[in-house]
Amino acid sequence: MPAQSLKMGLIGAGRIGRIHAEHLTSRIPSADLIMVADALGEAARECAERYAIPFATPDYRAVLDRSDIQAVVIGSSTDTHARIIEEAAQAGKHIFCEKPIALDLSSIDQALDAVERAGVQLQIGFNRRFDANYRRVRQAVAQGEIGQPHLLHIVSYDPDPPPIDYLKVSGGMFRDMTVHDFDMARFLIGSEVDTIFALGGTMIDPTIGALGDVDMAVILLHFTNGVIGTIENSRHAAYGYDQRVELLGHDGAIRTENNYPNAAIMSDGHSVRREPECGDYE
Amino acid sequence: MPAQSLKMGLIGAGRIGRIHAEHLTSRIPSADLIMVADALGEAARECAERYAIPFATPDYRAVLDRSDIQAVVIGSSTDTHARIIEEAAQAGKHIFCEKPIALDLSSIDQALDAVERAGVQLQIGFNRRFDANYRRVRQAVAQGEIGQPHLLHIVSYDPDPPPIDYLKVSGGMFRDMTVHDFDMARFLIGSEVDTIFALGGTMIDPTIGALGDVDMAVILLHFTNGVIGTIENSRHAAYGYDQRVELLGHDGAIRTENNYPNAAIMSDGHSVRREPECGDYE
Amino acid sequence: MPAQSLKMGLIGAGRIGRIHAEHLTSRIPSADLIMVADALGEAARECAERYAIPFATPDYRAVLDRSDIQAVVIGSSTDTHARIIEEAAQAGKHIFCEKPIALDLSSIDQALDAVERAGVQLQIGFNRRFDANYRRVRQAVAQGEIGQPHLLHIVSYDPDPPPIDYLKVSGGMFRDMTVHDFDMARFLIGSEVDTIFALGGTMIDPTIGALGDVDMAVILLHFTNGVIGTIENSRHAAYGYDQRVELLGHDGAIRTENNYPNAAIMSDGHSVRREPECGDYE
Amino acid sequence: MPAQSLKMGLIGAGRIGRIHAEHLTSRIPSADLIMVADALGEAARECAERYAIPFATPDYRAVLDRSDIQAVVIGSSTDTHARIIEEAAQAGKHIFCEKPIALDLSSIDQALDAVERAGVQLQIGFNRRFDANYRRVRQAVAQGEIGQPHLLHIVSYDPDPPPIDYLKVSGGMFRDMTVHDFDMARFLIGSEVDTIFALGGTMIDPTIGALGDVDMAVILLHFTNGVIGTIENSRHAAYGYDQRVELLGHDGAIRTENNYPNAAIMSDGHSVRREPECGDYE
């Protein structure tokens, strides 16, 4: 571990929280994770044991109360995000929080106000901005490599729908899944959307339809700079996680392919093939 | 030339007419092109000389009057298609006609009635149905290789806008260009469209906007079988003609890549690359 | 058929002869094939009937005797090539002959002398020089796009071994198959080979080994300009005809991929794949 | 850091030693690197400071003398490998050592004897066996996915020649670079080589020729199981590190592509391209 490290606390030890615990303890040498909180005390203890985190607690305020903790990662359930952001900001902690901040605008505004007043850093978990593929597309736009952008197309499919219990509280496909693509669209084009039209359906799982949600959709976007964009979403792609973007500009186009587990190509009398990505949905 | 051949006449000796003349005389041994007509008599004569067609005429009726001619190819201007189809059918000729039949439905219905009454064959020039790539996608749908189709995406870009004189009479981008994609969408999915929504813009050439037309567009389609489709059109792709399709089904996906002039890949310190298609728009 | 055409005769109506008959009658409008000869008179007659060739004969000299025939295509058995080239040259005909001219150098020299004395054109059927992929590689070398060439690698696999009767008279794999790759190596590099080393084996069909032949081999070439090359040959590739080349130069590299029947890519839980080339061996 | 970790020492703090220091301290949580040795004491101290390693020493025997160190990584100069392996084994340490053990067989045998007597683990740094691409090829062979292997082709190019001082002591290209490919060939085929033939040249840098070494070569291998293999080596590939393998078997073939920094593809009027690997030689 490097001499200079950031003392951190983790709030939420569920699926995403444990991923953060693993990254903070074994892949980010400059992070020093010293406490984990989860309302389910047992979950906090198990996480602490597995990742050698010194302290565990059922009360996230115990994390905020420690003066030696400089920053927190919030991976608790969505309905707690806004409140914990607010309290963490008031406690002077820098914050990384999973998306979304909240499902209503007033809670979001209140949380952002608290962050601004406290002068702390806040980052929301829009991870794709750090993906090498999307970064390269953004770079191409920013540096004018393809000229003025005209048409944007985002493909974003999950391998399988999330558990039905998650779907009941997620806010629906547009809020829990398309939110990444909305972020990507604005990130890539560098302009705001002024018109939006969406068409959805439920061809994958009727249970999803019974919840009043859709399991596939196409969203049409018109940007203030004239670009027209489409987002294609599906809760189910048989070949795994599929995340691609295409962007046509006046002087050329850029598009990304998916990543694969290896670059081996097999040929026989039936096909010329590679192995599909075997990703779980995020 | 094979012993068994079909005696044919060509009506229209403009750009597309000359392409048909070349194919009929040098690439389709079973066709025997014996007469070419063009209102511009000089164009008919030049075409006849270049492709060794025995007879040339300024009057397309001279083609229809020859009893030895069994079939005609119509490549004259759009506004003459419906009338010539009708007359050719009445003359008992089989017909291949360039798209579209007409720009209004009543003319189309009248032409189709004449064809039905005469009992002749009529084919409209939707050439992509015979392209190896699109055929393979259609085969995958028809044979259930990807399961129930969910999402369709068609990319269709021309390298450059056609001449402005053509645009003035073409009926607009949706009628002269998207018509191919509308045909493809129905061909690939095997279902009819019940809802359509389109967003267009003019970012390529303001002259096109001044005509009341668009030069780029996204069309959203909902099919009666539940499939949601998108068509992306642009009058300008710097890298040449771009014609691709993606189709996500329940059990897998199929998509096509463009064709290229060769399969050579060059690598140096700047890139790993192949040569772009150098196609002219069709 | 264009006004200006070349009157031609075909000698040999076997497998390759019929391919030439088809090309000359239906794909090359400027060729006018008027006579076909085959020692098996019946084969000549059938070929003439199928491709509407006016005259058939069991005697190739009948082709050479016709003063209106300007050029001949020789696709008869290998042991007759040199003699027919000589006689055709003496008759003042231009000549296209399938490879090889002969299996011994003195016969080749005698045939070439006759061609030179008669001042006619002679082309041997090294078809790959006209393949878009190999041409692009040659162009890259000739134009200095990859700098000074260093290492050449040629892959040349047939789907399956030819019939054993053919193998008995073909002269062996190096003469009937590698001959194309030897031609390619010299064509691509533009330099002569001064050292050669080969390693062969029979892992595909022991019958081939019993003939004293090999069914797979690697040939190492050293060119006078310093380039080192390898040729990989196999009589059997389960995925079809495989013809590729890689060339590393000082400033970059160029390599070719195979051609495929279409550009459709299918993805499912098992693989991301395209269809293999379904080529028959040439 | 996990509760259970392996206490380790590092011997050699040069280029490769520092890479091991980084991996052991930040990417392998179960490793606990507590001491670094380098004959240049200053290098050991700098390395210790940068990677927060508790102890630094100019004497590698200080590492071997510590009873709490369970395993050592040897990344010192090649001429010291055999001796340090021997001493480390005698001290009861498990060993990871960079290739090669030595340049003469008797030193190698003596080192291996010491390891066997001590009953410790020894691993040599043939890293490619752990590369996802090569592993997939090995798996295909081992599981019979392509049937009986027939032809193997290994491409192994470095971006640029190593420093001339390194070349003077490396033992030559075959020993310092091809050694990886010799290992790969045996690993992939699972059989030993009984015949070898090589052709080398110096077309990249005459200084290398003046040392009696080559800077490009092709090595032909015959395996006891009948497989024929080729290795292509070059000290210079303008597009970066190039490491690929192709394997033709009776029932199919498998080959690998290089890895790339991202999966973005740019198209314009000049090319359809991706960015080359920007690898430094290993």
C-alpha cells in the first residue's frame, strides 16, 4: 500500500457494495477502506471479514461520525441515497454515490445544495464515462475527428432482467437502465436534449408488463445542436451484455464493438466464430 | 448465348436504363435485349450502339407493339412508371419497373389492377432483397435462428446527396431513399407497420432544407407483431455507401457489415485499417 | 455482345474447360467462343450444346486450322500443354493455358521458344494475380506503403484432397498446388528465390503418402533481396478454401482475410459467428 | 489486504523488478512484499520507497536469510539466475524467476537439482501461458475442438530492438526472444520438437548483425507427433507488439488476434480503422 492513501468508509454491503469493497481493498492501492456499514449488521460483518475491513457497523452514521474518514462510497438502496448524500456532505466527507440520486427532482436538488454548501466532491456512478471505448468516442467528438456530429445510436442490452423484487422499486427501465444511456448521450454529444419520444414493449417477460414497466424500448432524442439520437434498450440479450455506440459525423463515423473474453477465432465447417461476452448485467 | 433466351425491351436509357442495358447484354446470358426506347431519341441510339442492341426508338410504344418482345424493363422517369406499366400489361408483357410505381396511391392501384387483369408478372426494383447480406438476415428470421424478433435497426446512408434537380422531383428523402428501407423492414420482419414516427433535419446541405426536404432522419416503426424498429438515413457518409441491419431476437441477434473492395488489412504506427467502400449512391 | 469481339477456340472440355466455356460465353462480352475441342468428342459436343458454341470437334488441330480464330484457351490435360502451346503459336494464335506448361524444364523452354518466335501473347492461368486481395498486397509493396519487405507468410489450404486419380498424374502437391504459391511469392515480393527448404508430412490421407506425395507442407524461402518467406500448404481445411497472405515490412504490415459468402454476424449464448467460405478446391 | 497473505522478497529492482514490485503491492492482495534487494543499493532504496516495501538491501542474501520470507521473485541479471535459484532453494524459499535460468545446460541442471532436493516450488516467467488468448488455443487443442493438430504458426514481433547493451549479453535473439515462442510451441502442441531449421537475417539494424546476431528469423519445427510448426520473429514491427498464433487441425482451425487499446472503429473517406496496440516490448 502506498504511503499516501485516502481513508474511506463504505455504506451498503449488498451486491454493489461488495464490488466496491473488493475494488477498494485490492485494486486501488491508494484507498484505505476502514469501515463498512449496512442496516443488516450481519451483512456488514461478513463484508468486513471477507475484505479485511477493520470496522463494521449497522449504522451508517457511525461512518459519518469518524473524523478520520475522508470519503464515503454510498451503495445502499436508492431511496436512501439523497438523505445520506446530504448528511455525508454536512459531515465534510467527499462522496461517491451509485446512481440515481433520487427518483424525484426536489430530493435531488436538496442533496446537490447540501454538497455545494459543504464544498465537498460528489461523483455519481456513471461508470461508462471511464470505459476505454466510450472515452475514445467522446475524444473523437471533442477533437473534431469526425466533424460535426449528425446521428447518434446507442445500443444497451442486459443479458437478463434483474430480479422482480428489484424491478418493483427500481423506478422502471428508463430510470434504472436507460439512465446510463441518457448520461452517455449527453456525455458523447456535449449538448442537451430538447425533444424526446419513446416506444416501449414487453416481449421478454409478461411479469414486467404486469408491473406497468416495459422490457424493451427505443428512445428518440433531439439535441439542441441538431443531432438526432436513438437509444435501444432490452432487458435480454442471449449473447450477454451488449453495450455499443455509433456516431455519424459530417467527416466520418466512429463506432465501438463489444469487448470479448479473448481474441481467439475458431473456424470449422459450421462457422468462423469467437466466444461471446459472458457478462452479468450491471 | 444460351439457346433458350427471353426477348426483352428496355424503356428509358438514362443512368439506370444504361445499367440495365449493360446487365442484360453482358451479365444475364438468358436475356436477349432487342430494343431500347427513350423519349430522347439520341439517348436511345447511343445506348443501342454501345450495347449492340438491334433496335432503338424514341417511342416506348414501339417496344410494346413488337409481338416478339416478351418482357420489358422500365427505367424511365418516375412520373411515367404507372402509365407504362398499365400499357405494358395490356400488351401482355412481363414487367420489371424501377421504384416507385407512383407517388400517389390511386395511380398505383390502377397500375396494379391492370397487371392483375393481364395476368403478367410485375417486379419492382427493390434490389436489396437479393443482396446476400439481407437475404441471410431474412433467412435467420424465417428459420427462427434468433427466436422471436424484438428490435430492428436499419442503417442506410448515401455517400452524397443526389443532384438538386433530382431532389426537386424525387418526392423527398422518405420517398426516394427511405422507400428501400421501408421495403427492407417489411421484408425482414414479415409483419406490417401500424405506427410510425419520424424526426428529420438538414445538417448536410441547406439547399435541401430550402426545398422543404430533410437530409437526415430517424424513423421509428412499430410492427403489428410487437417488433420495434428504427431506420437511420443520411444523405452523406464520408466513407461511402453504408447499408447495414441489426436484429435482436429472443434467442440471439444477427447483424450485417458492409462489403469492402478487398479484404486487405494494413497496420502501421497510426492504425490497423482497411479501405472503405467506394460506392456511389444507388 | 459488343460490336468488337475476339473470336476464340477452347481446347479441353473437362472440369476447367467448362468453367472457361461459361465465362467466355456469359461473363466476358468481348469474347466470341466459336469452337470447342476435346479428344472425347462427346464431351466437346455436350459443352457446345450447353454453352451455345457453334462448332465442336474431337481434334484440337481443327481449332488451330481455322483462320478466323484469333486466340485459344488450353484446358486439356497437363501432359498436352507444351505441345499444344507450340502448335498454337505456330498457327499464330494468342494463347491462354492452364498451369503448368509442363513438368520438365526442356519442354517448357521449347514451348516458350515457339511463342517468342511466333510473336503471340501467352498467359498462364495464375489466377490469383487478379484477385482483389493479392493485388492490393502487391500494390502496397510496389508503392512502398509498408516500406522494405522483411517477412512473407502465405497460407494456402484446399478444403479436401483432389481425387486420387488426379494425384497420380498431377506431379505431386508442390507442382499442382504450391505452384500457385510460388507464383504468388515471386509476384508479391518482386524478387527471385535463391534458397528453399521444405518439410512435408502426410497426416490427412495415408493413400497420398503411399503415392510418395505429401498432404501438408511448410516451405521456407529466402529471396535474393533478403526477404524470408514461408508457404503453408494443406490438402484439407474443414472450414473450406483458405487463401491468405501476411507481409511485414519496415514501416508496417499488410495481410488479407478470406472472402465470405455474406457479411452477416450472428450472436447467441454460444458464439459470435459468421458463415465459413464454402469453396470447392480450385 | 486479505488476512491470509504470502510474505515475499524481491531480488532485482531494475525494469522488470519494478514491474513485479508494482504487481505484488497493488494488484495481488494476497502477496505481502516485505523486502527488496538490488546490488545497486540506491535502486533497492528507491524501489522500496516508491512501492512502500518495508526493507531494502544491496545484498540478496539478506532476503534469503529472513526466515519470515516464504517466497522470492528473482528479476536480477540473467547471469545470476542459476546461482540465486540454487541458494534460494537451499534456504527453503519458493521461487519465481525470470527466464532464462541460464545460457548453458549444466548450470540449468544444477539449479533444477537444488530445487528438487529442497522440495520448493519453482516457476519460470513464461507469462504467455497465462494470456487469455494463448490459453484458449491450448484449451482447444487439449479438448480436441479442432481435431488432431497439423500446422502451427506463431507470429512474435517486438516493436523495436532492445538497447544494444542488452543485446550484447542477452545470448542473441533466439535465446532472449524466441525462447518465449519455443515455450509456446511446446505448450500449445503438447509434444516435443525433434527437428529444427532456422533462417535469419539482419534487415532492421546492421549494428545487430555486427554483434553476430540476427534481427528477424523464421524457425521451422517438426514435432514428434507429426505437427509442423513455424515461428516468425522480428525485432521491429511499426504498429507495435504483435503476438499471434494460428493452428490448423483436422476438424478446424483456431487463431488469435492481437489485443487493442479499445474497440472503437473509425470510418472516413480514407479508411476503416482502429488504433494499433501501443505496446512496449517485453
